[in-house]
Amino acid sequence: MKRFAIVAAAVILVALTVPSFAATNPFMDVPASHWAYDAISRLASNGVILGYPDGFFKGAQPATRYEMASMIARLLAKVDLDKASKQDVETMRRLVIEFRDELDALGVRVDSLDERVAILEEDIGGWNMAGHLNFDANFGTGDTDYYPHIAGKNHFDLNRYRFWINRRINETTTFMARLGSNGNATRGVIWDYYEVTTKLPYDISLTVGHSNFDWEADLNFYTASNAIFGDIDANMFKFKRDWGLTHLELVVARQTANDAAGLPSLAENLPGDLENFLIAGLANFDISERLRGGLMLYYWMTDEEIDNPAPARDSDTDLYTLGAFFGFNFTPDIELKGMYYHQGLGDDWQARVRNPDDSASAWKIILDVKQEALKFTSVWLEYANIDNNFAKQTPPTYRAITLGGADILGNKPYRDNENTTKVYGITARQRWNDTWRTFLHFSMADYDTAGIDDATNWAVSVAYRINPAVEFELMYDNIDYGGFTDAAGNLVNGGPGRVGDDHIIRLRTFIAF
């Protein structure tokens, strides 16, 4: 193949996939009037083609296989395969196959090309479906906190079923929807999420639709519990940009009046007849191999007035929550990490919690030890400190079992209370092999409020995986609310008034498909 013909083929491949630099032509035998001048100038500027030591390109001279392989190697080093079309990647793959021996001799790895081809061949234009379900047989509880939608001591429950539908529309755009139910089968089947994700200029990822973001989970800041703040489902625009060591996200979301899947949905904090915008941002920095940190900001802006209770009035339920976090790795398997939130509360937030403070805070510190460090078990040690007037989108829970309202924070007072609740927790997980795993958990809530006892929860479980799709887990869970009631039978300082202890035995069948 003539060297000019090689240039014609190569420039097509790099037209959209190689960064553009100022084109200069260093070759004396390629004048500006030549048909290949622009192509040669661009490829030379990007270092894809090289001339001879005498300054000539010699385009009419046949190229050797070694010269072809060298050009392909330099092209692979420059091309952004994520931006290449399926046809361009296929052309590149055919060239690699033809010159694989020469590329191997040059020490060129083509793993990224093979991975890109596999993605394009398997995903584009096709539908991918997957799902799982949890079927629970629950025995031995007389308290409805474990399953508030069901009365009775023993109960069979399709606790969770989810079905994902995914489609890669083109190289940069995907669609995802999730159908199912989580923790309350009486809701029936609903669409949890439906979103489209695409690439914008400057490598910005955009997700549009009814989506979710849970930055505490993404950053691995909870286990056997849920987020102190976050885990939000809403109609939203979600932007992401990754620079390697720096990761930024921006969310713009909307809660409509009485939207059960809206943003702050706690009756204790926010009226259900308000409409709000949420603007949230995350900045995550991997400062070094050992140290990471960052900031989060959530700002709810109420743009409606309160209609109920009458009389209607303008509301001041604007709420901002600023979070900061860090993580320090002593080793790759041992990390000390912490998170702190500070809130500014509008007048109506203060009125609803009947608290004179216009601010609140919550924080936690965690020691996360992977099983690889201790060999026989992982260990998660956690201490949390939460102001009782801290406004929450979703109530933070500390419990081993995800059933209903069984939670050691069930008696946490939030009205007329300026104290804090302290939580201590330890979770240990053991994976013995690909078949067997076990789990231990203990947590305690100290309300630091006169008249309310500490609450505790502990659990043990053993799981057996019969095959990659089916697993059985047997768990025992015990919760002791403590509690203290006055002469009228009401819990001191308000609250739902959970008293005493309860337990449950759960046999779960987990099926993935």
C-alpha cells in the first residue's frame, strides 16, 4: 500500500477521535497544493505519521508492514475509542488483526480496543434485562414495627422485587428503567426509575428523568443503616464530570405538591403541600493514594405558600445542608473516615420542630476494616452524633434488618428537644468461601434525654449460596426500644412511644435473574 493511501485511511479514523492541534506540514515533498496536504499536516501534528530523516515523506513509495504497524501503534495511543463510531472501531480492529504480530513485536497492547469492540457489539441497539427478588418467611414477632402494613405474628412477604431494563441507544446514550417494589408489597408494581444518560461536550455526563442519587452510599459511608442525609428519588437533571482525581456532580430536582416520591418527605419536618426545587452539588477529591475528601451542598428552595393548615401563608421552609467528608487509608484495607453536616433552618422548619435554634448538625466517624486485613472477618465501627432538630430527607436508620419501622431511632424526639442522639454501632461480615457467609451486628442509640431509655438492636445471620442465582439466608434480629411513659401512658417528650423489645426470625430466599 502506498504511503499516501495509508494517510487517506488514517485521517478518516482520527477525524473525530483525536484532539485537534494546529496543523503544520514538516515534509518538503508535500506542497500545499497536494490533495493529501491537509490530512498529512493533521496526522503529523498529532504525531501519528513520521517522515524520513532527510525531511521527506515519500508518499508514493510502498510502506513496509513494520511502518504500517508503527503508524497503527501511534494511532491507538492517540485515538479516544469512547468517541469512535462502531464502524471506525471495526476498521481499527481489522487493521490490528492484520498487523497483530508486528504490534506484538512492538509491545503494543490492544486490550482497550478489544473492550470497546465488545461493548459496541453487545450493547448497541439491544435490550438488556435483569432482576432480583427477596422472598421472606418471618416468624415470631408480635410488634407491627417489623412489617407495619401487615398485622399478625408470622408472615410470608415478597419483601423486594426489582426488574431493570437497559438499552444502549448509541455510543454515548443509554436508557434505564426499574420496575418493582421495595419493602412494602401492598404498593403493587411501580416504576421506580426511568432515566436517559448521555454525553455532553467537555466529557460531561447528563442523566434526565426520575432518578436517584445517594452520595453517602456512593462514597461508602454507611452499612447496616442508611444515609443520615440523602438517598433522594425525584425528577431531576444530574450532571457529572470526572477528571480522574477530581469528581464533580450537580443535581437540579423538583418536588411537586403531595409527591410521595418527592424530596424531603418526612411528616415531622416538611409539609406535604409545598412545592420545592432542590439544587445539590458534590465535589470529591482523591488527594493521594491514602487521603480523600470533599464537600456536599443541598439547598431546598420553597416556591409555594402553605395552604394547609389554614390560613394560607407564605412559608419559610428553605433549608440548606452543607456536608464535608474525609477518608484516610492506613492500608488499602483499613480506612478511617468521617462526615459532618451543618444545616441552616428557615422559620417554618424551626416552628415545626418547636426549637429556638436556627441551625443543626450531624456527624459520624467510621473505622472500616476489610476482611482482607483480618482474613476471617470485616469490621465496621461507627459513632454518630445527630441533633434532635436535624431536618432529614429520609430518617437515618440503624438496624440490621430492612423490615418496616423496626429501628433503634424509633423513639428519637425531635420536637421541643435541643439535645443530641448518639449512636454506637459495630457490624462484622464473614465470607468463608463462594458458598457460605455470616453476619453479626450490634447498635445502640443513647437519646441523652431524661425519661427515654437507650435502644439496642442486635442480629446474627448465616447465608448459603446454592448457585450463582439462588441464596438462602437465616437471620435472627432483636430490638429493644426501652422507653419510658408518663402517668397518661405517653412517652415523655413526644415520639411514637415504642416500648419494650421484640424479635424476629427471617428465612430469606434471594433470587437473581
